[in-house]
Amino acid sequence: MARRHRTRSKRACFPFLRLPADVQLIVLGDLDLLTLRNMGEAVPGVKELILMRPSIIWHSATTLLGPQLRNLLMTSFGLAYSIKATQVPPQPGISDMKHFLVNNLDTITPVASTSNLLQNNALRALEMLCEIHGEVITLVRDYAQEKYECACECDDPGTVIPPLVLSPIEWHRLTRAFYRLKLFGLLFYHYPVAFGLNLEPTTGDFFATLSTFEMDEMIIAYHFLLQRDQYFPLTYIQKECACLSRTPPHDDQPEAHWRCSQGCAKHLSKIPLDTMRQRFWGKLVELGYSNEEEHWVKPYKCLETPQRLWDHLPETNEESEGWRLWSEVRDSYECGADGEEYKEYFSRLGYCFWDASRLDNWGDVFSQRWFKEERHASGYYPYCDYCRGPCDVTM
């Protein structure tokens, strides 16, 4: 009996690979970072293209985030890369914090030091960028969902809460706040330990680049991290520890001090106003941006407008509607919220980040009238110096 021979069909070629090389590069540059990484792992030939043109990663980050968030991501990446690869020298110009922040955060073009890292090891760089971005996005989603549910419940108790879909503006504000916290932690906790530097005196230069509403956004995100036990691990060293100095020792074994700091971290307070143990909040109080009774920054200490105005999503160059309403309450003698009321009625509901259209669906939330009604319903009134006790001047 004659044996039948099957003709093997050729394996179908992935359509992307049929495109001209220059078109492939354009397509890859329009992908977000996670998709770019996944394509590099799944599609033969894409990995080689990434290695051949590492600038694809820069364009991919821009497509995903826009220039402001891209710069925060790339600056965080440069610091994290140096920390993990101890043979990499410290970031150029980091001792001049003002110059470092302007050069890295206010730029349109790639910073030379970051470009070199992408050129030297594009695949490793892409993986680290995805790790950093994934960490931040997880926090953004968790924060947004928690505050959204609180606000919906406050607006209409017992209601069936519809799924949350963040607008591009809301997503940008939230992501910016958590990226700034990520960058602060790398700059003033992890990086000094890894390279034996003392950057604490330059902390004020970091805060000086932010406007009032940007500072409040960052502080609100910081309080959320505290609630989740994700506060910065490398802070004030406890006295019972062998490392008595706040300044990391200059030695050839930074990992020894790293482990020691991590060990001390278990004693750290999770209280936002514990200024002796939480350097982020402690510095805000020490430099006069806030005080131990309040949880917001003083407007006269900050820039009136952001240091750099971006064309991408220009609405994010200004305060949100919720923050504007809060500022009216803050400045009103009639309302005058104290720290506890701020946490309960504004911080807990994520006032900094929501669009005006979302606030419209929730009625007049965060307005002075709403706040006075909430205060009256709770029966809680702040301490009045004139009355020497709880007082509601609106009654």
C-alpha cells in the first residue's frame, strides 16, 4: 500500500514581521512599556529590534505617560539602576539637588546618563522600568478604588457602587503623586545608603520645586502608604541600634548598613505626624511646610503654580476642583477645618484627584455648605481659642 505523504504547511509568519524595519520601529514606539516587553518575549525578532534601537523604550514611555510622568519614571529608573548595580557610579550632579531635579524632571529630551543606561543594557532597562511602573500603577489603582468607594458611600449610603473608570486627568494626578513619592524614597532613603552620601540637607530643594496642590497630592498619597504599611523603610535610625548616625558610613560594604537600617525599620512608627521617625513628614514640619496639628501644607511656603507647565493634559497644571473647594474651606473663618476634620471629610475621600464632572455626580461634596452640614451631623466641632472649647461659629 502506497504511503501518503503529507505536505507540511509553512508556519504562518506573524504579520508584524512582514512590515519594513522602519515601520516596525514606529509601531513598537507607540506601544506601552508592558506591551513592548511582552512582545519582546513572545515575538521573534522584536527583542533584536529593541537591542538595535533602545530609543524605542524612550518613545514607548512617552506614549504611555506623557513627558512629565515619563521623566519621573526615567529619573527613578536611573537611581534604582545605580543602586542595584553598585559598579555604576553615582548620578552626575546629584549633590546639587536643584540642578539635578531641573535637568531630569523638566526636560523634553532624554537625559544623557539615562540614555547611556538604555544603550548599555536595553532589555534589563526595560524590565526595571516595567517593575517600577507596575509598582506605582498598583498603588494608583488601589488608592483610587478605596477612595472612590468611600466617596460613593458618603454620597449615597447603601448604594450599588458602579465600576470605577478613571479619566486621563484623574489617572495622571494620581500617578504623578505616587511617582513623586517613589522618587523621594529613592533619593533620600535608598540612594544615600547605597553610596554613602548625605543628601538630607537637600530635602528642602525637592519640596521647593512643588506648588501647594502638588504638595498636598503627595502628602495624601503618603498617608495612604502609611495605612498599608508601605512607608519608607530607611528612616531615622533608632538609638538602640549600633548605627547612631543619620549619615550612612562611608565604607565599602553598603549592604551591611542597608540590612541594619531594614532591621531598625521594624520599630518605626506608622503615625504620619511622628516627626522624629518619619523623615518625609518630619522634614515637612521642620521646614515649616506644615505643623503637627495639620495634615496639609501652608500655601505661602509653596510655589503658586507648578515649576514647569506641560502641554500634555494641561488641566493637570492646575489644581483639581476638589482641591479648589478644599482651599475655600481652609481659608474660611466660618468653616476652618482642623486636622481631624481634614482627614475625615477631605483626605479620606480623595479630594485632590477627582474631576469636576465626577464631583457633579456626587452633589456639592467638598463645598463649604457640604462641610458645615457634615460637621453639624457629626456633632464634632474644633477647638475655639475664643470660647476655649469646641465651637461651631456657624450656629
